Amino acid sequence: MEDSLLELLCDIDDFCQQFVPDWNRRQLESRERQRNREKRLTLGESMTVLVHFHRSSYRCFKHYCLYNQGWLHSAFPELTSYSRFVCLMPTTLIPLCVYLMGRRGTQTGISFVDATSIAVCHNRRIHSHKVFKRLICPSNSGHPVK
């Protein structure tokens, strides 16, 4: 297992041990009977897989799981199948958001914006295109008309 993955797992697991009891205590009780079965993969482990996926160069989670299946199973022996993991993803949303909000750095006031032009329509069809008539310049650069 990589050292960075181990450090990430320890950090997320420490967070989960503090966050989950407090989160469960603050939730509203439901009168409906619900299962409270233990999952094979802990919340910290599933959050670690998701954070590691976002740190990787993969764009598709399915490809990430398929191509890294060998070492993922060695790092997480109780790892479930891809389809089951996708079903469990919504349960990690709130804890993952809280974890990431707590780990962000201080704001510097510097922001980066992608200024790539967006092609709305082909130049031959500009005059017949009525939807963006008042919004887009004839230069087709995507800049609004002033």
C-alpha cells in the first residue's frame, strides 16, 4: 500500500471516529423500522477510495475501479464490487463534504477561471439562429453583447 494512501486512510478514519457519533446523535429519529447492518467496507475506507479516485488522473470511476482492482483489493480486503460501491456512494456524501470543507486551505482571494470560447453555432447558421441573438457577438467567441 502506498504511504500517501495510508496517510489519507488514517486521516479520514480519525475524522470518521469523531464525526460519525456526533452526526448520528444530531439526526432526527424515524418511526419506521430501518436496518442498521454493518457494511463490509467502513465509511472511512469508502471515503478514502473516493478521495484517492479524485486525486488520480482517471475521469471515470468505473475505469479507476477496473484498472486498479488488484491493489485496491490488497489495500481494502473487504472492498465490494463496483455496482455495490456505487450504491453505497450516497451514504458518504455528507461526511465527505464535511471532511473536505475542514481540510481546505485559507482563501487567498485568487481565483482561476477558464476563458475558453464556447462555439454556439456554425458561422453559416449565425443569422438564422434566434435563441442567442441578443446574447452572443457575431465573432462567435461566446462573449456577451454590451
